[in-house]
Amino acid sequence: MGPPPEEHPHHGQNTNTVEGEVDSDDEEPCVEQSILEEEAEDADEAVRDVEEHYEHGTEHGDHGAEHGDHGGMHEGHEQMFRRRFFISTILSVPVLLYSEMLQEWLGFSVPTFPGSEWINPIFAIIVFAYGGIPFLQMGVPELKDRSPGMMTLISMAISVAFVYSLASVVFPTQSAFFWELVTLIDIMLLGHWIEMRSVRRASRRMSRPARPTNVSNRFYRPRSFVLVEF
């Protein structure tokens, strides 16, 4: 019998160790590639967020400019209603003082003189011409468009009161509505002045530029990957 074959107890173990090292070397590039791909996806998502916020800010700026134009228009209407309200209110005082109905209700009297009976009609006509005409002018477009609104309603109210009061002067059978007419015009001017002021303030707030959302200032956008094996 010949000599027994030599055993190599560590040969198989070395082989497995080498194969394991080869497998681990093959897995490392795959892991690195997956990490880089995840980073690339995160970077692309960050870029999309930045672009969306930029487009939103641009659109908001254009929209704000439009609101700025509307704000200037509302500011002009606000000043007009404010001026006409104060002047019409001052002109309404003689009408209220010489109204027989208010004198009876409140228990006061004012001195009369020749021609004092014309105080109410004259001052009411002035208030209607100065404070009421803007409502008539704004109500005409609503009637042309066949879409009556608030201006149409106000125009009808003050027009009916004005015509009826003038008719009562010519045919003195009924009491006139001069003090109701001037009071209605004053209240409508006050309400529209407050409304225009609120709209102007709201438009000014909306015209302010939007604040940019906090987005990370540093981000990477890799376009390609080059894997180098050592």
C-alpha cells in the first residue's frame, strides 16, 4: 500500500474565503450605485420643488400687479365717495333743520323768513345732483348689460324720492320726502366709501410679493455616474 494522500485541511476554507471576497467585491459597486441613484432622485425632487416655488412666485407677482392696478382704481373711488359724503352731509343739514316732520318729532323749531320754504327743495336738488348722480352713472351700465345690481337699486330709490318730492312742491297735497332723500344719499355715500376703503386695503395686501419658502440652498443634481473599480 502506498503512502496515504496528503490532506489539505485549509484548502477548501481558502477557496470559500476567496469566493466570499469576490462576492463582496461584486456587491460593493451595486451598493454604491444604489446609493448614488437615491441621492440623484432626492436631488431631482429638490430641483423640482425649487422650480415650482419659483413659478408660483412669478405668477403671484403678476397677479399682485393686477391687484395693484385695481387697488389704484378703488383708491380713486374711495376718495370720490369720501369727498361727496362730507359735502353732501353739510348740505343736508339745512334740509333736516327745516323739515316739518323732524321738527314735530324732535320738538324743535327754526326761524322762518320769506323764501325759507324753498330751502328744502333747493338744497335737496343740490345734494341729489352732487351726491346722487354717481349712483345713476354707475347704474346705467348695469341696465345696459341687463344685470341690475346694487347701483340700480340705489338709483331707483333716490330717483323715486326725488321725483315725488318735486311733484309735492308743484302739487302740495302730500308731504315731501326731501329729508329722506338727502339722508338716503348720505348713507349710501358713507357705505360705499367704507366699502372702497376695505377693498383697497385688501388689494394692497394681496399685491405684496410672496415670501419664498425655505428650501435648502445646497443641493446636487448629478446627470451621470461613472463607476470606477479599483
